Amino acid sequence: MSEKPLWETIDSNKRQSIFIGLLIAQFLVCLSGTILSTSVTPIIEELGGFELFSWMFTAYLLTQAIGIPMAGKLSDIYGRRIVYVLGLAIFTVSLFLCGVSDSLMMIIVFRAVQGLGGGMMIPVINATVADVYPPRERARIQGIYGSLFGIGLALGPVLGGVINDLFGWRWVFFINVPFLLVSLVLCLRSMPSVRKPGKPYIDFAGIALISSFLLVVLIILTFCGGTFAWASPETVILVVAAVMLISGFVLTEKRVKAPVIDLKLFSNKVVTWACIGQFVINLCTMGATTYIARYFQGVLLLDATTAGFYLLPFVAGMLITSLSSGFLLNRTGYRLWLVLGPVLSSIGLLLIYTVIPGTSLLLLFVYMFILGFGSGCLNSILVVAVQNNVDKDMGMAMSGMSIFRSMGTTVSTAFMVVIINLVMAPGLGSILPPDIAAKYPLDSGILDFINTADLAPFADQIRELYASGIGMGYLICGVLVLLVLILVLYLRDDKKGPSE
């Protein structure tokens, strides 16, 4: 007789403790990606180092992307609990160390460590849900967890601004520590140590290659087109390195006996398109939420905290459908949400594309709500679709999903920057006299100098160009997000939902 799955034997009280513990951690990991955005100015004013401030975000995203593929595999080998607790401990300690740092470089280093800890937790959280909940309940639970991803990212600027105004920027780090300790206690007490039987094998070569590839890709997206020209030798070297690393990874994973990401997973079209869907929906919607805040600040001249509050309609829309899609999946089937999600997200993005200076803020609230409503339809559905189509190596499958989601979120900002600059560069060249144009960056960076005597006469035109660039980004994203509809072709629409 085969051994019963864990979800049939686990105590309900332990399941509840796990649920609360993981819920806290999931929210705080997502929140940490953006909570510093409204604290940059006071940090720089106290510690200096303006030229390095972007690395507070880049370092976190880089190491988080590196930690994700390692954690999924390691949790299959050594057990969910040990990998999760280690990641949580690293995340918590590094948060405290960021708060006591006395230089910007120290913050950057500890943010990198924090990202690694967060990356270790993300795939383990999703895999643990599949371990302790039966298939018919996973959609409901993943709906709750999925909603936290977008909500955490969107609420980051709001909460960061409030905490900074009330207590100072160091408390942006400190305030999370007690909650993470609660999560640690709950999971140490209740979280099972699910692991695969047999002698453990770690694909160190695969982990090194995929981590290095992700690192190089993120460096390309962060610096090429700005610090390095697209046609520069540095860019060519980085692109060649990325191609060599991903090629080496594919060859390695085909040969090793226990790959960090088994490429056979992608022979399952549901897994393949769900991963692509995660990438696309986060590329399009996270870029939109980031740059709508920039629109409020750069074009409408609102302060950072106020701009953050204008993201709340997006959060509300996402919360409604993230939760309802999970709770109603057993009645509705997958197809309803997989059609509504991309279509409503596309409509929201295309409506935001029509926004110009002077557009009613009420209308913008409605557009943001529609975008969040559409995005929330897919947060849990894509994850549950994979969980219910993978019989083994759940940690590896969830790791793959998390990598694509993380990459989509990270790429979103750089993707929007490229589009905005492609619109602004020729426009700025045409409106600015040659002698003035030669003194300033002909891209979105010119907004940092818009109040100088040279540029003040052109300020309104520059803001209009910036708004046009953001609008073009929404137009392109509004078309791209419809790619997720392809997944509908590969999912059986079982209105009774997944069975036990």
C-alpha cells in the first residue's frame, strides 16, 4: 500500500499555524521589494552615496532571483522546513543589520543578503501549500497567498512613506523584525520536513550556471542603454556571456541525474505556458504600477507618499479577484479566470495609455482598479494549474514558477525605461536647443534637472514627453498581456475543480 500524502494526515491545528506563519513571511518578502522607494531621500541625506542608491533595489532583486532556483531543489532534497527556516533567519537578521548600518554600502550588502533569504523562502512557501492542502483547497489558499504578492509590492511605497514620516527610515527595516520572528516560531513548531527519499544529490553546476545567467541578465537590463550604450563592447560582452551561460545550463541539466530545474517539466505545456504567463503578467502589471507612481511624481508633481496612496485602487482590484478566484475555482473552472485576467488587464493598461495631464484622478482610479482586478485573476490560478499538473518534484516546479515571476517583476522596470527613453530621446532632441541638449541626459534622467534655469522654460514639454513615454509602455504591455490567453488552449476546464 502506498504511503498517504501529507495533506491527508497533517493535524488541522498545525496546518493553521503553517498558514499564518507563511502568510506573514510571504507578505513581508514582497513588501521589502518596494518599501524603500519612499525612503531613498532621507537615507541619502544622512549617509550620502547618491551614485549608489539604485543598488539598494538592484542588489535585493539580483540575489532574490539567485536564491529561488537553489531553494526549490534544496527543499526537495533536505526538506521544506530546514530551507525555509534558514531563508527566514537570513532575511530577518539582514533586515536588522540594514537598520543599524552607518553607510550606504553596508545597506547595499545587507540588502543583497536579505534578497537571498527572501529568494530561499518564495518557492518553499508555494511548495508547502501543495504539501499540506488537498488539491481541492489549494486554489483557495493560493488565492490568499497570490494576492499578497501584488499587494505587498504595491503597498510598499505607501507603508514606507508613512513609517519614514512617523519614525524615521531605520524603522522601515526594524518594524518587520517582530512579525518575522512570529513566523519563525510558528513554522518551527508546525512545519513538516517534507523531503524526497534516497541519497541527496545537489546539482552545484546547474545552480551556479542559472544563478550567473540571472545575474548577467539583470546587469544588462539595469546598465545597458544607460551606463553602457546598447552598441558598446561592454554590452556585447554581457550578451555573449548570457548566451554562453544559458547554453551551458541547458547542456548541464540534460546530463545530470538530479537537475536543479528538470527541463522535462517544460514538456508539460501547462507548466510552460503558466511560467510564461507569470513572466508576462508581472512584466506588464508591475511595470505599470511602478511607473504610474512615477507619473504622479514626475508629471503631476505629487510627493512620494501621496503618490503611493494612489496605487490603492490597483491593490483593491487585485485583492478582490485574487481571493475570489481561489474560493470560486471549484465552481467556475480555470477558463473563466484565464480569459478575464488577460482581457481585463489589457483593457486597464490601454485605458491608462489614454491618460494625459489634466485627466480626472477619479478616472485614473477606475483604470487602476480594472488593471488590478484583471491581474488578480491570475495570481493563484497559474500556480494551482501547475500544482495540479505536476505529480512529483513540486519544489522544482514551484521554483520554476517563482523564477519567471521574479524575472517578470525585475524586468518590468527596465522594460518600461527602455520604452520611455525611446520616446523621450528624439523628442528632447527636437525641443531643446543644441547647446542645452548637450549638457543634459536625453532620456528620463533629465527629470532630475527639470528645475534648473536652463530647462525651466521647457518643463511642461519635458513632462508631456515623459507622460507619452509611459503611455507607450502601457500600450505595448496592453498588447503583450494577451499572450496569457494561449494557456487556455492547454487547460481542461473542469468546473468541478481539482479532485482529491
